[in-house]
Amino acid sequence: MNARRLLPRLVLLAGLAAVIIWAALNRDRLDLAALDTWLSGLGLLAPLAYLALFAVGTVAFLPGALFALAGGALFGPVWGSLLNLVGATIGASLAFLIARYLAGHWVAARTGGRLKRLTEGVEAEGWRFVAFVRLVPLFPFNLTNYALGLTRVRFTAYVMTSFICMAPGAIAYTWLGHAGREAIIGDASAIRYGLLALGLLAAIAFLPRLVRRLRGERPGWIVTDELARRLGGDGVTIIDVRSPEEFIGSLGHIDTALNIPLGELPDRLTEIRAFRDRPVIVVCKTDKRSAAATVMLGDAGFRDVSVLRGGMEQWNRDGRPVGKGGAVEPAR
């Protein structure tokens, strides 16, 4: 890279570093009273100044909830919601662009394994995965903005999806902030605002399971070649969710598989809790029951669950070795 292109990037990176350092040193001074005093002196420019502060705070890793609550307290539930949503979108867009064009290596080092999961999700779902991440707080908001900049999602799709799907959370936090301020000055309607906000936050908390049900939980897939290769290593757990009769039937089973029928899985999760942090491959006759099992395992906290594409039928078609003996179960 020549000096003409390198110098602007270095300047912008230095500016970003300065903003983050300033935010870290002044974090304790960014309280509601200080914001109120500063914005009150700006008159009609107060909303624009608030938007700029929110955007810069997002880039500098300041807690988004701090601004969302402050927006409700300072501007009310309606204007506060709009300002919070626009400010969060601007900040998220700036972080995305910084990661994509300026600080890719730094972001990759900071995000670690999260980046791999985000990249795989975007590769499989595109903008739908961005929507899912925005609706469901799976990853820290500020870090997600940067990490998504290193994926292949288009910037326009990222901005539009973020704006729409961040709306429920922005509205909930804004109304909660407004309710808190009104409660202090003795407004009885604050209770109503607070209950509405808490109800919306509760709905957001239950979105992971709702989205999985509506989408049929599209799992991660693994093909027979990859599974056969991984069987030679350590740390892979295979769970066969067919009935015991199918497990020892004509299709056979993978030698190291644990046989836990799908209907018994919810009651037997404690038996396999030691495998939560290990890769788990779910197997059935095809892959329909396996996909349902991934939902249960995901709800139980299993972090890395995949489905054998085509199940034991595909395993047999590809000429893979099978066992015909009794069911292998986890130690009780």
C-alpha cells in the first residue's frame, strides 16, 4: 500500500483510538445530569448534538443502554425513541465501515471466535442473520457492529436491517428511561410506561426460541466426508436420536454414537451436560428429527451443534462403516 493511501488510514485510526481513550477516561462523567445540562444549553441543536454523541459513543464502545435510557429521560418516549434508533444506526454504520475499510485486523483479533460464527451465519442467511442478531442479543452490540463489517453482507442491507430490527429494543429502553424520570417527579403514568417497556424487553428476551420455531431452526450441517474425517480426532460427540430398534436395525449406527431417542431427549439432557462445550453431531435416519433435536440442545446451552446431512441413509450410501451391536449410551 502506497503512502498516499496509508496516511489517511493512519490518521483515521489515530482519531478512533483517541476517541476510545477519551471515552474510557470520561466514562464516569457521562451521566444523565451532565447530559441534561449540556444539551439544555444547545437549544434547537440539542437533538443533533445528541445524535452525534450517541454515534461517537457507539464507535467508542460506550454502553448503548446508557444513551437509550438517557434519550427517553431527556426527549420523551416518542422523540427519544426516534433519536435513539437513528443514533444507534449511525454509530453502527460507522463501526461497520471502520472495520471493513480501516481496522480489519484489529477487529478480527478482538472478536476471536465470535467472528467465525458471525461469518458463517451471514454466509448461510445473509441479511436475515443480521436481523436475527439485532433482534436477539446474542453478541455484544458494539462489538457486533465491527465484526459484521468483516463479513460479506452488503452495507445497504446491513443499515436497513439494523434500523428496522433495532427498533423494538430502542423503544423499550427509551420508554424505560422516560418512565424512570417521570416516576422521580411523581407522575403516576410512569408505572404504565415502565410496565410497557419491561414487557417489550421480556418479549425480546424470548425472541431466540420464537425465531427458531418460526424458521424451523435451520441447523448447521456436516456432510459424511467431514464427519468421517473428524471421527479420527478427539472431542466430537455423536448423538443418534432414532429409536433403539432403528439404532441396531438395517441402517446400523456410527460406532461411537450415543443413542438417545428424540422423545426422551428433554428428560435426559442431564446425562450429556458434560458435552455442552464440545462439538455435537446429531444423527437420525435422514435429518428431520436431527433438526428438531438441535432446537432442544440449543435451548439447553449446547454451543456447537451440527446435523449429519442425509442422516444414516446418506452414511450408508457413501459406504461408511456402521455398527450393528447394542445401543451406546452416556454413562449414568
